[in-house]
Amino acid sequence: MERQLNIERLIQDVGGASKAAMQSGVVRTAPYGWVKRRYVSSVVLEKILTANPDIKLDDYFELMEVTNERDDIGECA
């Protein structure tokens, strides 16, 4: 088991994709890419957390089962 950041839930909790994009200074559709790639940069996280100081990032890490199968974007899950 390993921990993975639940980016989708983080985006929802800050007010949705448009608001997350505005807070992080990126285009409106960028948050959908974060979810798809399961990646968000530390710079973006810093901006989101600065705009939402009450959010505890640790709360968004969830245990995930580790497998060796490739997912739909070609990465090992």
C-alpha cells in the first residue's frame, strides 16, 4: 500500500476546477489535466494552500493498493 494525493477531492474542496485554476494562476482547464495525469506540481500546491490556509494537505493523501499493471495513460499504478 502507498499513499496517493486525491487531487480531485482537493479541487472540489477549494471550490471546483475554475476556482483552483484561478488560485494557482493557470488556465481554467488545467485542473482536469492534474486529475488525468494524477500529478500536480509543488508550486501549484503552494498557491492553492496559500489561498486556502485552513486546508490540511495531509487529509488528501489516501492509501492505494500498488499493482504492476499499467493504467490507461501508460504509467504503472
